[in-house]
Amino acid sequence: MRHVTLSLSVLGVLMAGCGILGPDSPDLEWEIAMHRAMWEANRPAGYEYVVERLCYCLEGAIGKVRVHVEGDSVTSRMYADGRGEVASELAALFPDVDGLFGVLEDALDRGADGVDVTWDNEIGVPVAILLDYDKFTVDDEVTYRVPELPKTGQGT
């Protein structure tokens, strides 16, 4: 039991220093894995949260979206500004929390020039992701923000 307490204390100290890491940081993959494990440990069976996507994109591909999840399935994606439901062809642009981890892993796999992440260190969710796929290309940057963390309750 003492080893578990000590390990959790060390993990807490390490996480307190975590914040934004670039794609050249050897710790970024570790950060993603560590926070994914935190999310898996804290992930409720059903939740809702708000994810915001920002980029130089079509109107339907940007904005704040309330995502409802039951188990491993997204049950709805509604624009928070009242525009209605996200069109099915745009749904993947507004992922559940597991999908945010997928966005990060995809950016690393594609060799993005800039990957900056800010984490919620209580439940492991990435609360801000800034991606620059090619530093020589104008307007290819994509930002994800999580203005409302996952919560259980109404609608789940």
C-alpha cells in the first residue's frame, strides 16, 4: 500500500509540472498515454461535454458542440449556439473525449510541426489542443478547446 501511495504522490508531482509540450518533445507520447489512462480511470459510463473547434474552415466545421455519450457511443452532437444538430458528414470533427486523444495521436502520426496540449490533471482530459500541421502553410492550424469538462447527469 505504501508503494501505491508513494507512486501516486510522485505521479502528482510529475503532473503538476506538465502543461504544453511540442511535437519534438519525447515526453508528448508519454503525456498522452498517461492522461489517457487517467481518463480511462475516471471515465463515466455516460457523459456530456462541450468541445469547441476553431480553424479557417466552413461554418459547420467550427464552433462549440455539446456532445452526449452513452458507453462507447456518441448519442448526439448539438451546436451550443442553437444551430441544431451537427451534420453526419461533420460529426467526426467534434469528437468525444476518446476522439480527442485520437486527434493528438493522428497529429503525431502525420508529423505535425506543432502540437501543444494543456491537460485537466484531475480527470485526464485535454482541455486545449493547438495543432499546426505544416509551419510553412498558412491557415492549416486547428484548435480544440473544452470549455465544459465531461459530467454525468441530465441527458446521459
